[in-house]
Amino acid sequence: MTIQTDVETAVLPAERAARAATRFGEKVRVDDEGAWVVEAASLPEVARALRDDFALDYLINLTCVDWPDRFETVYHMASIQGGPPLCLKVAADKAKPIVPSLTGVFAGADFQEREVYDMFGVRFAGHPNLRRILMWEGFAGYPLRKDWREAYYEDDNKPLKSRWPEGDFFFGEDKIADWDDNIKYPSGYQAEGVESSRADDNIVVLDADELHRAPSGSERLIVNMGPQHPSTHGVFQMRLTLDGETVVDLQPVMGYMHRNHEKIGERNLWLGNMPFTDRLDYLAQLGNEWGYALTVEKLMGLEVPERAEYIRVILAELNRIQSHFWSITFLLNDIGAFFTPMMYAIEERELILDLFEMATGSRLMCNYMRFGGLAYDLPEEFLTMAQTLVDDRLERAIDEMDAYLSGNEIVLERMQGVGVLPPDMAINFSTSGPVLRASGVPYDVRRAEPYGVYDRFDWDVVTRPEGDVFARYMVRVGEMRQSLRILKQALRDLPGGEIMGGKKAWQIRVPAGQAYGRVENPRGELGFYCVSDGKANPYRYHVKSPCFVNLTALAEMTKGHKVADTVAILGSIDIVLGEVDR
Amino acid sequence: MAVMNPEANRGILQPQAILTPEQLAAGRTGESGIVVTSLEKAVGWARTRSMWPALFGLACCAIEMMHTQTARTDMSRYGMELMRASPRQSDLIIVAGRLSRKMAPVIRKIYDQMPEPKWVISMGDCASCGGVFNNYALVQGCDEVIPVDVYVAGCPPRPEALMHGILKLHEKVRAEGIDGWNDRGGGFGITVG
Ligand code: SF4
């Protein structure tokens, strides 16, 4: 498979739009923002044609907007060769929203469509398994619909007055109660309701006949791994159907950490969302902030000063290194090297977190980026410390890890040839980040649609052809080295000057419109889709989570492997539940 | 008994709990190899010296919890490096992160599976009171489903803050006697951080 990564040679959607408009005739209308409004019935046909004839073969985002008069499902499709995405929109009826499913064209649409169904109640005709994914089966209502009011918490006067409308609060210290009173429920909360609906979702009742129908004649077994399991990287559940010890089927069950980030995002002020993005993928805080800042800057048409762009690069790359340290050693945890490599990795991570704390005031929840720049400049000592760390310490630490771990016989035995994902499938499943690149596809947003000042640095996109667990591990090790390369250049070239563009304003005004911004996070392409109606808070705020979409391919990768391998495969996808469940 | 110098170890090993300073000064330990103490104190001491936490992390706070186990803060100094993946082998559950309504029955089950005596630390603002996420999907504080001994404030609490919480819990455990853990100190937890 030959793939071009040169942006110049990739055909841009603007040119494609002209050619394509004639071909689809009545079925497609191009709106003033360049998005295609597609007739619902012809969506699969149009998508297939775009994929096959116009090289838009990579579905990067799928979501929905609840307008007063219609639901609008939104699709972003890009070319795996690079270039900006094309936006497709399909209108659905308010009372009975049904849209054809894209799962037949893009396997990666699976979970994203389920999410839209869960949150908006839009049905996707032809979806093989249209069930709730984040909330539990049996939950009433569709939380992201505009007319859905949160029971108990939500008030009409959003966004600031919703918590204690009656002003009736107490301090925990004042409360003296006995053992029983220590357990309290909000009024109207039904613990039994939660129990029973959970049971609906998680206990599968199979009849004996079906269990015995396994091809080998052996008994099929359903095993629940998680949500409390040492290897699930958080509260994530895998429901495995086993034949002996071989995995026949795998169903991910998620949502155990769902707090509806998007709903909170829609009632927050624009800037108020910034600290919340830290809490998405908490191993890649600054990457998340950058993604959100980038999107809103697109909407507002802001220029970011050069110094701020460089500082963003420096922090994002440091972030990538600490995150990859965490993920490769967690993968080793999963295959049995319990906690020893971790100890070494966290030692380096602590040093990077120190730098974060120095620059932003916090180790994890940085809240550092602003629309148009940064909250404050770097302290003086930062640069010398960062320089020493980059020049003297991290490189050695990475080499050391690599030398001790990558050649280890057990590591090779457990990782090589396990969980293979071929390149065409990796693209079709919309995977991104190291998972995609380990399948030999050199797709990296920093190259495909460069943001910030990434086009000024000299670095390589790391790929591996094998597509197995080991390849994903090696891609991460390679990426840490590339990050160091970028860091060296960025630290060398860091210019002086302002860190905040535009003029200071108390209120942030975001003009009406919509934007999709994306960044290459350690776990893959993180996208933000924001719609503004010119008011103080976003009308629609959607996060396209790379981990969530990468999980779509999990079942495919694990089939035919042993139970123990699923643990390694999940570890190699490297999920962070804060972002999967949002 | 490794405790020879009460001053050097003050606040960490708490030799006073086992021997009176006079006994120590008289060098009784070294001579006879016999230590006299009350059963209550011995039990309290034993419980705090190897309190195994459940290997259970929910969200961002879990990252700091894992940092607490590693070289810089080093929880293993207190015999706590052994995070148990099975609740049936753990004495302590650190609720590290936001607790969703979907997860609430699960955490209750995990708590119920832990053998008694057992303790709970609610780590971070989310676990303690819902934190920044005030909405329908989250339980506004894990004390709605399980009783909490120590609340550690912070979003996330630094590893040092969690350590402070753990030491507070140790203090509490030492003070509460053999079956005092059932009392929960009058029903409300300690807040630190
Ligand atoms: S308290 Fe803060 S750091 Fe901890 S889980 Fe909640 S949001 Fe994350």
C-alpha cells in the first residue's frame, strides 16, 4: 500500500466539491460554510462514492446537532493522504428522526452512531446493534436534546445558577449524623432503578441450546472482564464469549465514567470549558486544551502569537512523552511485568510534571491555554530546566527503556503477531494515532493538516508495517524520540514577544458558525466540533475521542486470540476512560 | 521490634503506641525481647502497618494515586505497596475519581466484598462532593453509597495530600480500638488537603 503524506499533493475538498456537485445533482447541496447537505436517503450512496472515487476514505468524526426544527447528523470525512476534512450534514425529522446507517461504508461509524442514538435518540436504519452505549439500557430520555432538562440539577437559568437554586447548602463538617445518615440519596433518586437497569444491560440470558452450538461442540462461556479489573485501564468492561480459552466474540461495555462532558460543555461559558478539557484524557491535558483552543480560535478568527505557538508545541510534546511513558509501561504491566517498568517511567514523568507545574501551576489540570494564546508566560527557570531534561535526561531514559524492554524474549513472545490490524481495516475502522500508524499508515494530524507551527520542524512520522501489539509499542517508543527532536528545535528557536493575541476583553464573543478542529494527541486524533449561535455558551460542543473510536476495532483484533492476549491488545490500544466515556 | 530511638521515628512509627517512653528509655526491648502493650494498641498498630488498598482507580485522581505509590512519595514505606486487584484481599478502598450512577452499584458491590474491618478514603473533589461535575450522570459524592473515613480535597489532590489523608486514616485507626471502625467516629469523616 503506498500512501502520500505530502499535503500539497493531496486534493483539497474545495476542488472536489465542484466536481462532485455535478455528479450528485439534486442529492447534494453545498451550504455557505462549504458543508454538503445530503438528502437522507442517498447518504450511504454519496458516502460510498466519496470514499471510492474521491479518496475521502477516512471517516474522522460523526455527531449530531439538535436544531429547533430538525436533528442534523454531521460527518467529517478526510483523505488518508492528508488535507482538511469535508463536512457532510443530513437533516432528520424532529418527531421521528431516522437516518441511514453508515456502518456498511465505514466500520468506524459503529460506536459513534450508537453514541448519537444514546444522546439524541436518532435512529440509524441498518445499524447492526443500535443500543445505548454510554448510559445504561432503560435510561429515560436523550440527554443531549435541548428540551431534556436534567432532573434535580438543571434550572432554566443556565449556566451559573444551577447547583443550589434554593440556596440551601451545608458544610460537611456541620453535619453530625450516625452511620445510616452518612449514606444519603438526593430526593427522588431510586437506587433500585439503577440496580435493575444495570442488570438489563450487563447480564445476558442465553438459552442452553445456543451455548452448545459452538462449532467445536465445546461449551461457550461468557466472561465479564471489568469494570473492576486490574487490566482494564480504568472502569471498562469487556464481555468475552469464549470457546475454551479462545475469544469468539467481544463486546465492550462502557460508560462507567460518563458524566456527559458535552452537556456540561453546552451550559458552560466558552472559556469555562477550558479546565474541563483537561479532565478528558488526563494523560494528555495540554493536547486537549490545544484542541479546544484551536477550534474556538477558528470560530473567532484569532491569530496566535508566535511565542505562544512555540510554547504550545513545547508543552504538547513534553505531554506526549510523559503520556507514552505511561502507556508503554502500562502495556508491560498488562503482560506481566507488574509495576517495575512503571516505577522507572513515572520517575521521568514526575520530572515532566514538575515542568508543567512550573509553567501552569498544576501538575495535571493545567488550564493554561486561552483563545488566542496562553494564560501567562513561562517562568524564567523553565527553559534551562526543560533544556537539561531534554538534552541530558529523557533521551537516556528512553534508550534505557528500549534497551531493557524491547528485546526481551517474553515481551516479544507476548506481543508479536498478536492483535493484528491490517492497514485497510485500520482506516475503515477510523482508528487513529499509534494504532493506525502501527498498521503502516503514515497518518498524523501534525502532517496531514498541520496546526500551530508544526510545519516548521524537521521530524518523521513513525510507522511500523506489522500492525500487531509490538508494532504499537514500538511506534510509541519511536514517537517519544521524535518528540524529543521537535522539542530540541522548538527550545532552540523559541522567539520572544507576546503570548496573547488580539485585544483584552472581559467577555468572549464567539460569532455564530461552526468549526471542527483537530490535534494529534498521544492517543490519536482528538477533534472538537463546536457550533456557536453567538450566545455566551456553545450551542453544540462535541468531542471526538480517539480512544472511543479506536475501541471499535477491539473486537476485530481480539477474535481468535486467547483471553490473556485480549489484555495485551487492550493495553496496546491504550485507552483513557475519561475520554472514552466523556 | 525495630523501634529503638523514639525521637528519630516520631510521627512515623509511633513507638509510643507500643511502649511507654520510660520503658524504651530503660532499654527493656533490647534486654529481654519482650514488649508489653495493650491489645488495642497492638491491633491498631498492626492494622496500620500493612493496610492493603484495593487496586481500583476511577478517573484522573487515580493517576495521582499511582504516583503516590512510586519513588517520590512511596506509599510502601507504610506497608501499602501491595495494591490488591481483588477486593477480598484489601482493607482500604481509595475512591479515586468521579463516581457515575452507572458505576455506583459496582462500587457498592466492591465495598461489600471487602472483608471487615475496612476503610474508605474519598480522594479528590469528585469523589467527595461531585467536584466540577454537577449533573445527572454523577453521584454527588461517593458517601451517598459507601461510608467514608477520610476525605482528601483537591482536583486532583497531590500525592502528598493523599499521603496526608492516609496518615490521618492511620491515626484514626490507631485511635479507634479493636471494633471502633464500625463506629465511623460518630458518622462523619475527616477532611484533609
Ligand atoms: S477531583 Fe478532579 S482530578 Fe479528581 S477525578 Fe475529579 S476531575 Fe479528576
